Amino acid sequence: MVLTDYFTEDGDGLRFTRQQASRFAKEIADDFNPLHHQDAKLFCVPGDLLFAVTLARYGLSQQMCFTFSGMVSDGINLHYQELNESELVLVDEQKKNCLEIERHGHISHDAGLINDFTHRYVEFSGKNFLNVLVPLMSREGVMINPDRPLVIYQQMSIDLQCLDIEKPSLELTDTVIEVDGKKGDVRMLFCLKSANEIVGEGEKRMALRGLRNFEQTGMNRMVESYVGYRRAHTA
């Protein structure tokens, strides 16, 4: 993965075009969330791309937590600010926080490890809709609006026992959803492995909006639209 293909450095900051961000979602993350479509009216840069750029710049820490404070649009100039040894923020032109990062423990700047870890997490994260959210919503009897599906990436955290690992992999261990009216908060728990041994754990949090009672026809239509779009853009 040549990460510099997916963002533009602007002095000491960076920015993303719609084409760059959408290509990352499709080519690297296998993520076809409508919010990342290049021509989407409500467009946002994938959170996984912000995660990848942060690791490339600041390294992989044993404990990290990424909190997404707002949607990042295309063409916005962004800058990292180091608040202290353990806290970073990514801010926009109006100094509004877009991403908050906490990091603790040892740090690795090994390019191979960071690239492998980024690939594995982004691949896992990008497949969440079909592999995790659809079965979860079916199980819980709720669903997002098929005409205006809205799934928001809120937070991701990892806790590694050590950084002396090779070819890391991620496995989903549990999913939890808390429903409050039309809102739902999802937690996806996963473990990290190296050489078939568990070397850490992590959690991804997402917000579902516009929830309604589960309806199979509407869910089928949403899945077919997602799969059809993916097929059209991977042919």
C-alpha cells in the first residue's frame, strides 16, 4: 500500500480529495459505505484512512484510542497538534477537532509492522457492514433506513501486549448493540493474533441512526444495493 496515493500533503498539514478518499475505501478497505462514494451528497473521508495516516506519521503504540469527533469532508486542510506525550488531535481550518488520539506504552516505527497492522485492521473494518452489522440488525430486530443508511464510525481502541509481532491478524470475538429509540450504539470486540497466539485486543464502536423495526424486504434491497455497487466498482 502506497499511502501517499490517498492524501495530499499541504505544508505541515494534509487534505483529501474525494477521489483519493473514495479510492482508499474501495481499493484498500473494501468499504462501500455510501458516505464514501465519490459523488455522495453527504460525503466524508473514511475514518480508517485517518487511522492509517496517523499510524504512518506517529507510529504504532501499545495502547491507542481513536475518537472521531466529526465528519471530515474533502478539500479541508487538516493539521495534527501534539497536546502532550500521550494526546494528539487532528484539527480542521476552524481549529475544530476531527480526530482525537490517545496513546500509551512503547511505540514502534517499524514500517513493515505498521503497514501489516494497518492492512489487517482496515480490511477487517471495511467488511463490517455485510459481515457484522447486517446479521446483528437481523438478530436484534432493527435496521437502519434503507433509503438513507447512516452508519457513523465513533471510536476504535487497541491494547497490545507487546510490539514484537509479525503478520498480525484480527478476529471478531463479540458484538453488542444498545438500542434507544431510533438510535443504536454498536460495539465490535476483536482479538489480535500473531503466530496463532493472542497478542492483544481491541474494540470498534459505531453509531446507527434512523433505526426502525426490521423488515426483510428493505434489508434485502439495502444489501443488494451495496453488493451491486461493490460489484460495479471492482469489475
